[in-house]
Amino acid sequence: GAGVSQSPSNKVTEKGKDVELRCDPISGHTALYWYRQSLGQGLEFLIYFQGNSAPDKSGLPSDRFSAERTGGSVSTLTIQRTQQEDSAVYLCASSRAGVGGLGYTFGSGTRLTVV
Amino acid sequence: AQKVTQAQTEISVVEKEDVTLDCVYETRDTTYYLFWYKQPPSGELVFLIRRNSFDEQNEISGRYSWNFQKSTSSFNFTITASQVVDSAVYFCALSPNSGYSTLTFGKGTMLLVSP
């Protein structure tokens, strides 16, 4: 597609439920990133996929968080047993290569609210 | 470890005023990239500029200008003759210039431009 597409744009869930957030990167972009934006906290790196390489999961805050990227394209971020502190905007970005210097294209994000 | 500090949490100006957003960074890398992104109320992060650490020349793009000073580890952003449409959160970010890399973001500065 023309841009990075994320769905849903908003998600309200009850504490303890699992949620799945979807990211569809720009066609041809081999690198895909997930970031979390909490109120007043800037953007926090979560996970990075580059081609067929093993993902860099170093930013995932707990084992309740996981992500997959199928076929080198669409990615799903899953949060199990959601907690109120998981409430944030989850942003996905993609780039043509893994080198950060090329910059990313971001999606509009998924606003997750855990009640 | 990398760190980006945007000391200004929020700035309010009146239209047509000039405004400078500060960014100070820390890195042990000898080469790196610096970025500025704009996040308007719609939520999507918009890429503004990338600067290679080798290039300390200031850059001007229309009403925007950037002052990179390696000696003080600063990469400040100035908007001349601000407009209401400039109201947004602005993020400064840093990435290594090696292999694949993720961006380290500052916490952002919210700019409010009133008519």
C-alpha cells in the first residue's frame, strides 16, 4: 500500500483479555518496527523485524508481549492478559532496509485502552 | 547506551513568532544519524529531517532550520514565523550508523501555536 496501515485504530479491552494489533507495512519494505507511545513518555522501542533474520525482541517489556511477521509482510503484536499499564498508542513503522539512517515511515497507530 | 533529551515539554507561542526546539543527545557511537519527526493531532509521525553525524552544516527548508553542533551534542530545530498548522508534538531521535538499528526517541516537545 501507499503507507503503513495499522488496525484497529482504537481498541478498548478489559483487563486480563488478550489483544492483537495488526500492521501492514509499505510494500517492499523489509524492515518493520513496533514502538509504544505512552503519555508523556516518548516512543519506546518494542521489537524489530528485518527480512528473514531473527527479530530483535530486546524492547518487549514482558513475556506477555509477542509479535509475529508472516511472509515478510504483515505483522501482529499480541498482548496477553492485558494490564492497565499497557494502555498506550502502539505505533508500527517500516523502512526499505534495516539501516536506521534511512528513516522510517510510521503508521497512525493503535490506541489501546485497558479498563 | 543512547539517550535523547528534549528538555522542553511544552512551548506556547503566538503565530508569526520564531520558536526553537532543543535536542541534546548522548551516544558512544562515532557515527550516527539524528532525526526530527512531527506528530500532529492525527497521530501519525511525519519525518522532517535526517542528519549524518559527519555533516555539521546547518540546514534550512522553508520556515524550518536545524542547527547541529557536535561539540555540544545538540541538534536544535527552529521554526520561523510559526503558523497554527505547526502545532504538534515534535520528536528528536538518534540511531547508530551501523548495520540495522532502531531509533532512540526523546520524550517530545508539544508546540502550541495560537492565532
